[in-house]
Amino acid sequence: MKCVYGLSVPVRNFIAEHIAHVGPGGLPEGSYSIGVADDANQIVGGFCYHDWRKENGVCEISGASTDRHWLTRQVLFELFAFPFNKLGCQMVVMRHKPEDKALARMLGAYGFKTVRLPRMFGRDADGLISTLTVEDWRANGFHRNYEGGSDGRQGSRTH
């Protein structure tokens, strides 16, 4: 798996197609996107960085994939190096459904903190907000063997 740059619109559309709660309007234009391609150079996933609030240092992230092996350590590093190192985010936020137990486990292992919000996705549909600060990202152990070490300051290709 490898990160693919320069395909913001197709990657944004791919993500919107695979996240039911995004809806027909899709993800915001002007957002940044990074795709993830398999060995055959087919897009199998991606992240969209949207609703960037520079004054607060916060952006929302949305991601999706059709391949459950898409988040290698190197891909994780690059996907999070972009908001933290390039945009200067101090925190990223992700909205997701509680039914996605695998995503919740992965986010927790990666250092995200999660809060449940009643009715976030409708009258009978609670939601989860998961947040990751730059300090928690730099402190996690996922990047120790990746170029640049665990602080995430070097070794990334950015958009």
C-alpha cells in the first residue's frame, strides 16, 4: 500500500461513496485528500481533511477503504503527518458510528479519545466523536520504526 497525491477530487468522491452518513452532497470542495493505492495502483482507500479551522488548529478527517489491509504503519504515518506537520493542526476530529467496532478499536489503539453523542446521526442513531491531538500522535508507538521516529517531524511526503 502507498499514498497517492494529486487526486483530491476522485479520492474525495471515493470516500463519500463509502461513508453512508456523508450523503449526496459529498465532502466539501476545497478540502485536501490523500488516496491509498494497492500494488496494482488501484485506489482502495483515502483520507479527506475538511472543515479546517486554522484559528483553532482543528480539522475534521474522513476516511474509507475497500481493503481492510490499507492502513499500514507507513500509510498511517503519512495520512496523519499531513494534518499535523503540513497544516499545523493541534487536533484532528473524526465522526463515526458506534456500530463500526473495528474502527473504534483501531482509533483507540492509535491514541484517539472518543465521546458518544446521542442522536448525532438522527433521532435513533447515536454517533461517536473521536479526537487525536498532535502530542498523542507524536507519542504513539506506531511510528518508532518509520523514518523520522515517533515524533513524526521527518520522513513524510506531503500533499
